[in-house]
Amino acid sequence: MNESAQPQGTWIEAITVFEELRSGNTDGALEVVRTCSDVERMLGYLFRLTSLLLRSAPSEEIDRFIEAAHRAEPPPTLRYR
């Protein structure tokens, strides 16, 4: 892949990970991460997407979610597919 195409491909990988996580397919998201040619860049893009989503959600809901996450154990693996 040439240098100019790599960021675009990595951006698409980040969106794919986001979509897989949204659908509950953590195994699919992990497979994209494992096969990504530039994991660090892809994670940076994924963090940007996540940040945009979190800033657009009501802060009270995010606060409750974070508080619940601190009290809980890691969630079980979700398998919808």
C-alpha cells in the first residue's frame, strides 16, 4: 500500500472496529485490530470516533456508565452473529 493510501485504509479499519463493537462483535473487532497494518494510527482514529460519540451523549448518562463500570467486573463476551 502506498503512503498516501495508508491513512485512508486505517481510517476505514477504525470505522470497522467501531461498527463491530456497536454490534457486539468483539471478536470481529479484535480480528481487525490483529490484522491492521498500523495499529497505533488505527487506535488513534478509533479514539477520535469514540471521543466524538461521548461528547455528543448526555454527560449524566456517561457519568452513570463510568460509575457502573468502576463497580462492575469486565463484561461477558457478547455474541450476536
